[in-house]
Amino acid sequence: MATKKRDYKKEYRDYHGKPEQRKNRSMRNQARLKAGLKPGDKREVDHIKPLSKGGGNGSKNLRAVSRTTNRKKGNKSK
């Protein structure tokens, strides 16, 4: 099976470059800084109450967890 190459520029233009998605990415980056995670740290920041459900980046809403734990949760609340 031939695999089709991804067009990253198109993806950015059509989705990741939208103002709402840029704001979301900025909030995720701010959360990593507040949680004290350094570049290269394999843990991820978990928002106890997800941003999509109205949660914020307050220190009481953030925790550092493994990638597996965070991805299992999705956007469900704790």
C-alpha cells in the first residue's frame, strides 16, 4: 500500500492556524510552564476540568501525569 504524504502546510492553514486553535495551543503551553514541566519531560499536563468544559489554567486545575493517563482521560472530568 502506498502511503500519501502529509501536507503539513495545508493542515496548519486549514486547522492549526485558526485563531481559536492558536489560542488553545497557547493555553496548553502556558499550562506546561505553570506545572513546571521542562522541554523533554515525557509527562503531560492534565487539566482536571478540561478546557473544553470551561476549565482554566489555575494551579488547582493542573497536574502532571503520564501520557498514557492523560490520553485515556480525553475530555472527561476526573
